[in-house]
Amino acid sequence: MAGRNVRNTRIASRAVRAAAAAACATLVLAACGSTKDSVSSGGGGTGKVGVILPLLTSPFWQSYNDYVPKMAKSEGVDALKTVNSNSDPSQQITDINNQLNQGVKGLVVAPLDSAAIAAGLDQAERKGVPVVAVDVAPEKGKVAMVVRADNVAYGEKACEYLGKRIPSGKVVQIMGDLASVNGRDRSEAFRTCVQKNYPKLKVLEIPAKWESDTAASKLDTLLNANPDIKGIYMQAGGVYLAPTLQTLKSKGMLKKTGQAGHITIVSNDGIPQEFDAIRKGEIDATVSQPADAYAKYGMYYIKAAMQGKTFKTGPTDHDSEIVKLPSGILEDQLPAPLVTKDNVDDPKLWGNTVK
């Protein structure tokens, strides 16, 4: 993941964002001077594109799946029907190989395992097929771009929200899969931020691997031993929201905002169900992970990569920044706003556009 060096790059470039964005406005690509002819064309910019999903048991990924054909059409990409790897990293490699054997000229993949995905990326590179990774950055392997929000910022935003509202006591982070860079980034960022800025908080952790049943079971056990928790950070509302609220409710611990005993809850995803829970006072905030923009710019970058174009670091024309990860891979870090009761009804949030 991006880490401190990436955030420093982002901060340093903020001062020139407006000028750079203006200079980029007439270019087709996202970043100034970002076209080169040295990359494989993957079919000269035309041909079928395979789209591989990590899972479909989360409302977030269901929404992304719905956006894919719409964004493919708007970006002029001939995308095949999406393939669901069903939370199985091995199956995802098989899915990649199957798509390559069907003759696709480009791939858009949301990796399940940041390390394991390298095997699939190697197969694509051998066939000269460009790949765009969405949501999760590979640890190694060749991709044209990673389309992702800053997951370190997710953990930090959750930490700051809870820390400013809870003077002291126990808080829980329900973590994602630590085989994924997303799970590692969010976990480490939250933990480090609390230790540095809010030392009176004690962090209790639940490794839940993006599994709702695991989250429910482990949260139940934790609450039995720690009925005095004051805050919860859920790293994925799409899979953790329902089991967390149900577990709290079953123990008589689901108190609405403003009521005595209310547990402050921050989530990640920005799904409609989280927005409803904020409106009801069941949770307090979420970070809106841009499912619509993930689909849009996944299509945008794969089309460009198939045309032989490459990219450079710097601000884009869509309010984001392309950064270079420690692995050398480029990542377009899309905006992911914090949503609270103050802005939950903002019509610009994708979670308010889902029917």
C-alpha cells in the first residue's frame, strides 16, 4: 500500500493540483504527459475485456457488479459478463486463465489475495494482455494501473472519528483479510493512529477475513468478555454491518446515537444499508468507497492500456492522484469521503443513487 511516503507525495502535490489539473484538461489520459508507446497494445485498443469480481456476497460488490456494464458502455469498452471468484484466491487464478483462453484483450480484476494474484498477472503478461487491478493492489506483477482509494486513510479516518468522541476505554476493529493489502493497510493505520494520538484507548482486534459469520461469532465472544466496549471500527460494512448490528441487538447493546450506552460505530464502504443505519442512529459514520468510480476508471484505464498508453504520477482531472507504490506499481487513489449524519443525504454519494 501507499504508506507514509505516498501520503507525503499527495500532500506535497496538493499545492500544484489546480495548475496541474488545468494543464491536463486537454489531454485524454488522467495525468499530464502520461502517454507512451512502449507498452503492449493488448489488441490495439479493441477486443473483449474480462472483468473478474472477488465475491458477490457483499452489497458493495453487488453494486460494483451492477455498475460494470453501465460504465463499460459509457467508456466504450466491450466487457464480457462478469465472473465471480467467490472469495477463493485459487479460483480467481483459474478465472483469469479461463478468460485468457477465451481470447480477451484486457482484464479488470479485483484481487482477493495481494500475493497470490501474481500467478494470474504473470499469465496475462505472457499473453500480452494488459490488466487493471481494482480495489486491491498486487504485491508484485505487471498491471497498467491500480484503481483504488487510500486504504491507509480509511483506518486513519476511523481512528480520528472514534478518538475525538471517546476519551478513553476499549474500541474494537473488525478487520478484513490480512492476506489482502486492504486489510493490512486499514488495520495498521487504525492501530498506529490510536497508539500515537489516542493512547487512552485500548484496541481489541477481530480478524474476520471479510466473512460475516466469522465477524458475528468472534464479536459475540469478545463482547462476553468485554461488555464495556465504547467503539467499533468495521473495515467492511458490506459484510460486517448486518452481523455487528444483530449481535449488539441480541445482547441489548444496540443503543441509538444520543442514548445512554451508545457504542460509536464507524464503517467502510458507503453502501445504502450503512446510510440507512446512520439515519437511524445505529452507526455514526462510514467512509464511502467509490464503487461507481471503481467501475468507471477500471474501464477507462483498461481501454487506455489496450491502446498502448501508460501513465505518470501526479494529479488527475477527476479529483484524484496517481501515486507510485513501494512495489513500483502505479495507483490512482480516488476520493473516499467520510459520511456522517451531516452529509448522509448528499445526492452525489453513490450510495444514494442505488435503486
